[in-house]
Amino acid sequence: MSKENVRLIANNKKAYFDYFIEDTYEAGLSLHGTEVKSLRMGKCSVKEAFIRIEKEEVFVYGMHISPYEKGNIFNKDPLRVRKLLLHRHEINKINGQLAAKGYTVVPLKVYFKGSLVKVSIGLARGKKLYDKRQDIAKKDQRREAEKEFKVKNLY
């Protein structure tokens, strides 16, 4: 993902905690007008969202886009199922890995790339409880090291 003209809307930190992300893909998102206006204001959540492939099409479930305040009758359901736009070969590749290795697909972040809304999706493998404990221990060690470094540099 290049840094030119990219603006982050929502990030799924929980996905990195619960899964090992093996591979990432960039997908377009099929939206209606008031949803785009709401996204421009940053009102989106992908914490409980998940992705399914049905009849060779990719859909995201549980992605919450708050209704646009001035949209009145044109607003859509905030939790409606939205279609993701991927190339056929990418869908086939993801579908093959889902069937063979027991992976799952999760949305990682939602962002604007130029004027287009994109979703970064990740092919993920679930973490076990001990993997999560190791991650927490590493974070604690890093935090302690930063704290000591700060204290040493103050004097």
C-alpha cells in the first residue's frame, strides 16, 4: 500500500491479535452514495466483520457504516452485506486456500485510495491461547524496555 493519497478510515487491531495474517489483498467495496459520505466523516467499524465467498463472489458481513445524518430516506441499513470487488484469479486463489488449509478471511483496514474506498483483507490462520500469551509477553517486555530507556535518558 503506497503512502500517496491514502487516508485510513478504520483499522481492525483485533484481527492481528486473534490471527496470524498470512497474505493480504486489496479489494474495492461496493457502496451507495450516503455510505461514502458517512465514510468520509470516518464513521465505520470493522471489529466484528467477517468475509465469506459465495458463488464465486466475495461479501463482507457485519461491517458497520453509520447512517449519514443528512441522508434521511436514502440511508441504507448500517450492517447490510456489502460486496467486495476482487479479480477472478484472486477469488479463486483465496477460495483454494480456504478449502485446503483451514484459513479464514478477515478485513484488516478500510481506507480511501484517491477517491475510491478500499478494504485490505487478510488470509488468516487462528492463534491458539498460548500464541496470544506470547504476544502479550513480548509487548510487556518492549514496554518495560522503553520505560527503562526513557528513565536512563532523563538523567
